[in-house]
Amino acid sequence: MNNIADLENILLKLAKKAVQQYHDLHSLDIKKNQFTDVDLSTGLGLNTTIDYILELDDYISKPFSPRYFGLVTGGITPAAFAADWLVSLYDQNLILSTSDSISTKIELAAVEMLSEVLGLKGYVGKFTTGATSSNVNGLLCGRQYISELQGYNAANDGTKPMKILSAAPHSSIFKAASIVGLGHSSILSISGERPDQIDLELFDSLIAKNPNSIVVITFGEVNTGSLPKLETVIHVRMMCDKYGCWLHIDGAFGLFSVLVNPTLVEGLLLADSITGDCHKYLNVPYDCGVFYVKSNLKKYLIRSLGTTAAYLDSNAGLDTTHGQDFTIENSQRFRALPVFATLKAYGKIGYVDLLTRTCEFAKHMALWIQASANWEILADCEFCIVLFRSRKPEHQTQAGNVALVRSLNATGKVYFTPTVWMGKPSIRCAVVNWATSIEQDWETVKSVLSEIHEEE
């Protein structure tokens, strides 16, 4: 293992590969099913192993491309990429706030920088592994808050039944409900005719029947990107106060919309807790989410997650809460460093530009689809997601839609993912990459969408 000279040569090789990747952002070609196991009895050695891994390059997806529109996968800004290499070099564990390293202070600074960019005044935060972990935090806070209203301590005594009211909750809310002991069946739908819109009459009825509940507002629906209206959030907040409920906003898919529509911040600031995903619109590497809770309510998170052990007593003398008290993990990667670097490098103005360009691309594409004889738009493009389907009947079945998406992706020029919206098999295009632009990428996307029907 002590082959530092080999490591130096390998790092130089990987650096050249990384630079080449940024020069070749538009490559989406990918081969399939060529992975084989290797004999581990003796090991291959460092050089051979790295060469072996590099041979797998053709079989790995290319989410760094500006025309990779699958899931909601952001690219990686150059600043975040460089900082992420340093994360492995520094190999910090942010479990404690210690006086022998500034890594914790850098994380606190990065959280505050992101708060400032988003306009989230009055909140404290922590970087997490992603939105799922952040949503677990949100439900834990709500569970603890409600248990104390009811005269017991859920973190100590275990939870009693309570409901979660939500419209179009992301699947991670169901997972989080299971993790915190509330279960999938605790989730009650408050959706209207469209699943992503809250039926206020239904909501008022359910919250009156289920006081001391957790209410989750989806701030950016996963298929459409739709955002809640301010008057809806105000009404929900009022009813939460009336019936002793915790209000959590899941902003994994829409938190960064405030950069292109600052008026949305007013609704966010009504939440008790907020989920965000940095590896989406912030364009930092996986994995990195963020969780915010009102400063005066953080005690409910600490009571849920705080832990002590003799070997964890850092005697740091720092006036701050330890990282272990804010996330479900004790050991924590220094995932704040890429966030710190990219915000330092590009500032708020850089991210306003990024979000503006991606939204413009999405809306440009949506307008073209609306005018197309071959494609049909299925929802208004409010943010950076375009939801559409083919007008051909053979493509409107589940199997036909999946086959169509595979054909589009097989061109090696674009990458979409299939979904189902209100019973309709459809295609989802999420524009979230720092390198995407109308000038550079639209003609290629348009030609693929046009030619796919001509070839049939």
C-alpha cells in the first residue's frame, strides 16, 4: 500500500481526465452491461486497479453533460469539483466542533452563506446526505414538538400515533415517515384535482380532525416543478398555529426557485423547518443536502438527535452545537467544502445567472413543445422542469413511453427519464446544469425531438 510515487502519477493522470471531461461535456454515449467481478485473493495493485476502473468509463452515465436532463441531477461547477478533491485529501469528520481544525467553522460559514443567498433569515442549518435525510430531520422535529405538546418525550419514550398531512409528497417523505416510526399510513392526502395542489377545504377538515399533526408542503413537485401559492402557504401556517401542528417545507426540488422569483421567500419563511438539496441546483457533487430549522425551534432537533459518549467529549470550548446533534449520522464527510467553494467562487450573482439560464431553457423548450404537432405539454413550466409526452397513441402506453425514452437517450445527444403524471405515461426533462444554455444546446435537443418521429 505504500506506493506514493505511483499515486502521484495516477493523480496527474486523473487530473488530465478531469480536464478532458470538462472539455467534452456533451458526450452522453454509454455502453451497457460490461461489468465483471475480479479475483480479490491477491489484489491487482494500485496502477492496475485504477486502469481497470478507467476502462469502465464507457459504461457509466454522464450526468455532467448539459443535456443530461434525467432525475434532477445538477452538474458540478469547476469550483465545487476542485474542492471535492480536497475533501478526500483533508478527510475530515465533522462529528464534533473541535478547536484543532477549522472544518466545522467552514461548514457553519457555508450554511450561513447559503442562508444569505436564499434569504432564509432566522434559521440554523446543517448539511446532510440529501433531501431524504433532511426530511427525516423535519419529521423528527415535528414528532418531538408534538410529543411535548401532548406531555411526553418522543425521543425518550418512543412515538405515539400522529398524522402527516401533505399534497403530492415526494417518496422520501414516505421513507422518512417509516424511519421515524410514524409509518406510511400516517400520511393523509390533502391534494385537490391536481395532485400537486392543496385542496384547502379538505385540508381544513382534516387538520381540524387531526390536531397536533405534521404538515408537509411540497415546494417544487417532482414531476412538474410546480410551486405553492403564497396565499396557500399563509393559510396553512395559520391553521398549523391554530391546531398545534408543525409545518415542514420540502424544498428539494424548488428551494432555489427563490433566486429567480424572490417573492417566494415569504412563503418559505413561514416554515418551521425546510429541506433543500445542494446536489441539484447548487451543482455540487453527490451527496449533499441541507436542512434548516427556525433558530428558536432547534431544540426539538437536538432533543431528537443529540447524543453523548465519553470518547466524543471534545472539550472544544466553542460556543456551538456539535454536528452530531443536527444529523442522523455521527460521522460526517466534509461535504460543506464544495458548497463553501462554489459560493465563494461565483456568489449569489452566479447562481441567479445559472437559475435564470436553466429556467429560460426549460420555458423555451415548453413553448416549442406546445406548438409541436408531435409532442404534448402536460403541465405549465413554472420552474426548470418540462413535463411532456408524444401525441402518438403507441407512445402513450407505459411500455411505449419507456421505449420512446430509450430511443431518445440512445442517440447519445440527450438524456431524459420517464414518469407517470395523473395516470399519463410521460417524459420529464429537468434542466439543472450550470453549463446548459439555449445558444449551445437547444438546436441539438430540438433536432433529436424532431427526428425521432420522422424515423418511425
